[in-house]
Amino acid sequence: MSLLLLCAVLSAQSDNVFTAEEYLDIVRRTHPVTRQANLLQAKAEARLREARGGFDPKLYGDYEDKQFDSKDYFKIGEAGLKIPLWFGADLKAGYTWSSGVFLNPENSLPSQGQAIIGAEVSVLQGLLFDKRREQVRQAELLEAANEAERRAVRNDLILDAAMAYWNWAFNFQTVKIYEESVELAENRFVGVRESFLQGDKPAVDTLEALIQIQTRRLDYQRAQVDYLNAGLELSNYLWSTDGAPLEITERLRPELPTADLIPEMPDISRDALRNSHPDLQQILIKRESLAIKERLKREALKPDLRVNFNLLGTGTNFLPSDVDEGDFTGLLTENYKWGATLEYPIFLRKARGGLDFVRLEQSENELKLDGKQLEIQNKIRAALNEARNTATILQLQEEATENYRLLLTAENEKFRIGESSIFLLNSREQKLIEARLKTAKAAAELEKTAYKLEWAAGRLF
């Protein structure tokens, strides 16, 4: 698909300039890596919904029926609802019934069946924190972690895309410089040949001028190939909103680099980096995740004591038969069933080993945080050094280019009055071409350093 139609939608510029901001805006919105990174948010929401499912009420049912030797041994059934609560307790409401010739006395129930209302509570381990709550907290952190990862992916993508753009811009300038040089060589050849025909110049000068045309045409052809290839590299980052790849056309041209661009130093204080850089944010989020794991492991050091209490009814009536109607004081003192289970490992090796492992992970994460922070600070400083150095090089190169232009002007005047040769004139012109190319490259590199500086600070997203 051609990018021409897309560019027409973006702007109605008559000169078909495809600016860096327009280009990067397309990359941010439509590149597959960007769209893939955006899926991380949906994945985090799905994981959080899954974790919250641990607190969903559950319907349950159980039924047993034994028939043997033409006898109805027993029929036992139970159905009801369980409701997990946030603070380590489960509520239960159910109904049981039973009948049969050989029914276990323990399972004997009123003829109307028996309603049950009860609760099971973790008294020690799991009262303040348990696996279900840990999963919800981890899922909530996953949303923040995925957002940091999305920003990190986009940060790298935009840097690569920006490098491709300014490489394309430099190759465009290279083509234009060589195109102008070919035109100058062709005009000079016409003038030298005319002078030769008039007897003012030797024949060897026409050969010298012709060779110069051929050399510059070769350079121009190479520059065109490099420019086309740079456009293909740029096209790797361009996609339509419906997922179709786009392609740079010859009718589009890049914007020229800003020669006076001087990138500013980002704030590299500890707090600023932690609040803005996605790589550091991921490590900080992992710190919170490990703190949640540590809390769960500490719970495992406590005895596992679970207490349950159930009110039992005759049918659906929970009042004891010897209690007057409307008197609810006997509800908790008669017709109930309760129990407790206790588990506590003697050596606690599993719990202590798990806790020690999490704490080692925490130490490892803190060391990683310190190392990553120093690495980012040095990357920012290195990028700023490169930007300042490139700005200085560009200024010196611009001055040198202007001086080469003055030399060429003087050499042209000397050639016109017969005090110079075609060889010296071509040499001066070649030096100016090389200086212009170096200036164009330095200007493109300066644009790149601005993006490198923002990338090092984690702000390209």
C-alpha cells in the first residue's frame, strides 16, 4: 500500500514533506509492536478478573444412593451455597436430607431434612492474609507492571524508528548534493568544450571534465540506491490502522535537520528516574510484588487453626423445639455443630525456606535496582556528551563548509581568467561536496542524539 494517500490525509502540504512528528505519530498508533504492547493492559485486566474469581460465591451439591439385594441401603444428599469473604472466612448455607434402611445413625436427619447455616474461619494463619488475597494484590500490581513494560517497549521502538527517519533524511540530502554536483560538472563540461573549440583550452581539459561527470554520476547512483534502501528501512515502521504495511513513495521527502538543536539534560536525580523510567518502575513494582509474597510466607509460620460453626435446623426451622417462638437466645446454645482443625509443622522447614528464598529475591532485586539506576544515569550522561560533541562538530563543519565555498568561488574566478586548471577547480569542488556531506551527516546525527537522550531517560513513548 502506498503512503501517499495516508500522507494526504495527514496534511495537505504542497511540497509533500513527511515530517518526523507525523511519521512517529503513525508508528505510535499503528505499529504491530505498539499494538502488541497495548494488549498487555487487557491481559492484566483478565488476570485481575481471574484472581477476584477466588471470592465468587459457589453453588455445591453432593448426592449418594446405595441399592443392594433389593434393599434401599441409604440416600444422602446435600446442596447449598458457599461465600468466600475477604478476611479469611467462608460462609455456608445448605440443605441436607437422608433416608434408608441401613443409614448410619450419624447421618439420621429430621424427616423434613435439615437446613444448615454456618461459617469457617481461619483463626491464626490466613486471618490477616491468605493465598486468595495475595493473588488479587499480585494481579493489581500486574496492571502497573504491564504498563511499565508497554512504555519500555514503545521507548525502544520509537528510538529505532527515529534513527531510521534521520538516516532517510541524511540519504535524501546526499542525493540532492550529488545531483547538484552532477549538474555543475555537466555545465562546466559544456563551458570547457566550448573553450576548446575556440582554441582557449587544451583537449585534455575536456577529458578531465568528462571524467568528472562520470565520477559524480557514479556517486549519484550510489546515493540513490542508499536513499531507496533507507526508505525501505523506514517503511518497516509504517502500518495502516487495519494492519496493512505502508510504503514510502518517491513523492515524499523528509524534513531537514535542525542545525541549532541542542538537547537539554533530563533530570537524573534518583526520585526523578524512579518516577519516570519504565525499566526502574518494573523493578520497583517487583519490589512490591516480593513484599506481598513475603507477607504470605510469614503467614505460613503461624499455626493453621480453622474453626467452623454451623446452626442446624429441623427442616428450615432453626429454633429448638423446647424454646418459645420468638425467643432466639437458644439459637447459639442448641442445635449446632462445630469443630476445629489444627496443623503446625514441627520444624517449619518449608515455611522458613520459602521465606528465606523470598528475602534473597528481595536482596537481589535491590541490587538490580541500584545497578540499573547507575546504568541509566551513565547512559543519559553519555548521550548528553555525544549531543554536545556532535553540536560542536556540526558548528565547526558548517564553518569549514563555508570556507570551502569561498575557496571554490576564488578558484572559479582564477579559472575564468586563466590562472587555474580544471584539475584544481574539480579538486576544490570535490572538497566542498565532501564538506557538505559531513555537515549533513553531523546535522542528522545531532537529531539522533536528541532522541537517544530522551530514550536513555525512558521518555520516548
